[in-house]
Amino acid sequence: MRTLLTSKHEHAYRYRSYRSAFGYADAPWPVQLARTVVRRWPLLLGVAFAVFNLVTDDNPNALGALMVLLVATTAYVVIAALDKPSWSWSVLGVLVVVIVALRLLSDNVAIELGVFAAVVIGSITVGLIRGLWKRPGAYRWQPFAAVGFVAVCLIALLLDPLGGRVLIAVGLTGHAMWDAVHWRHHAVVSRSLAEWCAALDLTLGAGILLMLV
């Protein structure tokens, strides 16, 4: 027991010495705040994006939030099928460009959902051929999660506006939990993307429910 306590004290001392040597402990609070912002930029960016969506999305069916859930779901399964976590932000960027292009060309939610559903099915097929879904952990559950969240988006479109908004909010909250699993295990997608997506999904889902109340 004494050895264990000594080890903990030595670790704490070394940590304080490290912070002091690099100026962390003595830095003024604005500098410490700036460092915290830099470290947590995905979380802050996700919250900001969610707030922007809540303020600007005046559609009774919360189509903006639905598209967030659809894009996030598709991004995860595409990145998993590619087995390239380092491509996480690039894949997300491509999907955002696709959704914007579809919106400009058709403005038809059914077409957008159909295109992304096709991408999800294609990604699941690729992952199946490559044997990726046999891996333990988060990889194994990717196809089931993707199909489940796409189904949530489809059902939300078929419900009345109130029911659709509630279902989307629940789906976003569920996806935030899925994000947290990826963040904790540093699996499938980059940790920064998982953090950003968790902050976005949770803030957006909670915001929709609060606005309904």
C-alpha cells in the first residue's frame, strides 16, 4: 500500500513539474481558456452547428435535423467500409457537398433519402465483401446501426410533423451515444469527428425536444 501511495505521489509531482516546465500552471486564464478551446474545437464546432440548425430550420418536419442524422449515419458506414479513419473529415465533406447539390437540383427529400440509402447499402456490401463486419467491436455493428438510423429517417418522413420531430430527436440522441462509443474506443472514425458529431447530435436532439415543450 505504501509503495502504491508513493507511486501516486511521484506521478502527481512529475505531472505538476511537467505543467510548470511548459508554462501550463503559470499561464494566465485567457491563455488557458484559449488552449482549452483549441483542444475541444470539435465539441464547440458541433454545438455551434447545432445551434445554427435550430435557429434556421423553420420546416415543420425538421428536415435540416433529419439530414444531419442521415449524413452522419452515411459517413460512419462509408468510413467503416473504406477502413480509413484518417479520411473521416474528407468523407464527411464529400457527403455534405452531395447533399447540397441534391438540394439545389431537386429539393426533393425522397430523392435525397434514396441516394443516401443507396450509398449505405453499397457501403454495407463493400464491407461485407472485405470481411470488415466480422471484426469485433464497433465494426461488427456498423451495418445494423446504419440500417436502423436510415429507417428512423424514413419513418420520420411518414409521420405527422410532431411525431416526425420527436422521432428525429430520439434518433439524434441515439446517434450521439453511438458517437460516444466510437470516441471512447477510438474506433472506425477519427476521434475528432466522433466528438464533433456527438456534440452536434446531442445538442440538436435536445434542442428539438426543448422547442417542442
